Amino acid sequence: MIAVIQRVSSAHVIVDNETIGSIGDGLMILIGMEDADDQSDIDWLCNKIVNMRIFPDDKDVMNRSLLDIKGDILLVSQFTLHASTKKGNRPSYIKAAKPDVAIPLYENMILKLSSLINRPIETGKFGADMKVSLVNDGPVTIHIDSKNRV
């Protein structure tokens, strides 16, 4: 499971000209699933995300977590995070999980993140053509792969 996490001051997702998810201060998370992912990937990744100290403290040092600041989460599925660009100029997405595997993983991640921050999170719409806008605060952008835990 690959996540691209961006610290934001605001973010929103539009589908069919309608805003379906919107947050203020917090994390915009793009998530890509593969067939080998399971609940242990979700649990590890979600705990890592909400506890990562990437928000500034009173001395402007990145020393506070999403939990510390009571920040929001906007989670958007993005299969293109698993793009392989080794051959040719057209990326291959063979490693990305198909919807029958990815949708349950995505839904379980929504539940896990919501339980960890003790309130609902905002989301995109799985498989939809989404327009994602954000104001990256910092900028702070971090890439995490649950298969590289060591």
C-alpha cells in the first residue's frame, strides 16, 4: 500500500461539479492499493499517518501529529501510485489492485482512520474522475510504502 501524504491548510475533491469532500488543516492522503495488501498494511499505515510528527509546535519545529492538532483527513484512492515506468513511455498499472480487492481495502482504511481520530474523515469517490485541489502547507509531502516497514 502506497500513500502520499500532504500537510494541507485546505483541500477538497469535486466529482461531477459537486464538492464531495473538503477539509481545513490536516492531511490530504492519496492511497494506492495492490493485491498483496491486507489489514496489517492498513493498520500499520494508518497508525503511522496519524502519529507522524509533521505539524509545527510553538517553536515552528515539526513536532506535533495530526492527533495533537486535531486535524482533518481527506483520503483519495489513486491507482496510479503503482505505475511502472520501466519500459516505454506509457505507464503500466499491472501492480495496482483491481476494484474487487481495492474497494474493501479502501473502505477498511476509511474506518480505521476514522476510529483513530475519533470522527469521520472526508473522502473522494473510488473510481471516479475527481478534481482534487489543495493548499500544501510547508510544503510537506511524504511518500510511505507499507511494504518498506523496516
